[in-house]
Amino acid sequence: MITISDERIQLIHYTKIGKVLNHEITVNIKNCSIIITGENLLIAYLNQDEIILKGKIRKVDFMYHDERV
């Protein structure tokens, strides 16, 4: 599940954290990479099942992966 507002993103059931930069964070969920772009991005909360990102969110891209290939 993904909840998005202008300064907060909550991801439940994520599988992996990729890139973590001040202006870009990448998080993987099943079959999808989520690329969050913005300003002053940070991980505000983290456990093994949930992650909350905060900052000035400008764009959220979804890159789907086909696991059948």
C-alpha cells in the first residue's frame, strides 16, 4: 500500500531500499520500483515492513518489472 501527500509518502510491504539522496529516493515493492524526486528528502521512519519518507515531493515515478522474463 502507498499513501502519498505533498510532503510525505508511506510505503507498506516494501522489499528493498535502493538509492537514498537528498533529491531522490528509490524503494522497491513487489514487481515495481518507486522513484521519489524532490527536495530535502529523508527517511523519517523505517521498520522491516514500513517506510515513511518526508520532504518536498515533486514527482513520483513507478517502474514496473515483469518477473516472468
